[in-house]
Amino acid sequence: MSIQILQYEFLGPIKLSEWGPPMDKVVYIIFYKNKDVFNMIYVGESDKTESRDFFTKNDQFKCWLSYAGKEENLYLSIYPMWESSVSQRRQLVRKVISKYKPVCNDGTSDNGSNISQVTEPEPEPEPEPESD
């Protein structure tokens, strides 16, 4: 099973409880299921994890549960990006957030840092030359 987000084919969704490591260089989406509808609530990226509690230790896990009600209603889709850099994965995360505005991203990336800090900083304006 797969789901199309933007022009990308994400694998899943599967129940979050059915996921098991390892996971290597992916963009992932957390959904909650309400009747037959999957509602996107979080988008993140991961380099590599062997950790079984990768998702339950996420800073936004409580937010996910507040929408899903219980962990059994949480679902996961992944988009493997095996040869990707962190910046390439974060760029896709930003695109998905921009389009779908998942409620648990609230302006942060998957590691809790503000997304605006991931982008290139604005250059400082040149000072006006002083006239004599």
C-alpha cells in the first residue's frame, strides 16, 4: 500500500505499533485514523535509527496522542531517501509542511529546532556610506 503526498509515493500507512527498526534516511509522516480517513498530523525526517522507541520518544508524541486519542490510532508512512543528505530530507519536510500544515509540526522540525533556523540566513544589508 502507498499514499501519494505531493508527487512522492510514501509507503504505508501502517499502524505505528507495527513499525520496527531499522529505518535509514527517510521522510516520515504520522497520521491518525478517524473512521476511514487518515489525517496528517506530523512530518519529520530521520537519518538512521535502530531505536524501537524512536517515535514514542519524539517531542511531539503527546501532541500526536492528543489528536489520535490512543497509540493504536496512529499510523506511519515513510518515503525512503537512501542516498540523501539531511538538508535534502529537510527540504521535503518543509514542502509537505507548507502544503498540508500538520498540526503537530507547529513551526518545528523533527528535532525540535525551528524550521526557519534550518534555512539560509538573510544577508545583512550593506551600511549606507556616510556623506561628508
